[in-house]
Amino acid sequence: MKSWLLVFVLTLVLVAGCPLTGPDPARLQVNDELRAACASLTDEEIAELLLEAEAWRLASGSYSIATGSGTTSCDKLDCIICWFACLDQVYGR
């Protein structure tokens, strides 16, 4: 009887598991911190960088790969600083 109870409890734990929580959806929204880091860009341009950073996160999962690869839409220092701010936000740093 105890073994059935143990099997039942373990089955419940395995089936129920931990609640799935994904990344915070706010990480893909333009906020005041990003506006400060990306002062020369519009909100739309910042949003594009956030989506590009998210694409890197989904494709590679690696922050170091994303930081080492850079973005194709930036070539100026202020944009690169913005890119790193976007990566930090998307990766939750």
C-alpha cells in the first residue's frame, strides 16, 4: 500500500511539475533606461534592436555569442552602446 502511495505522489509531482515561466515579456519593450542608452535612436529603432537581440537569444541562447557578433544595423559607437543595453535587457542582465 505504501509503495502505491509513493508511486501516486511521485506521478503527481512529475505530471504537475514546476509551473513554466518564460522570460519577462517586458524585456522586449522600450523603456526609459533604453531611451537613455539609445538617445540618438527613435523608439521604433530601439524596438528593432530589441527584436534583433531576441532573435540572437532564440537562435544561439548565448549572451557571449550575441555580444561578440554585434548587430548588422549598428556601426556607430552610440548605437553599439544601445545594442549592448538591448542585449542586457533581453538576456535579463
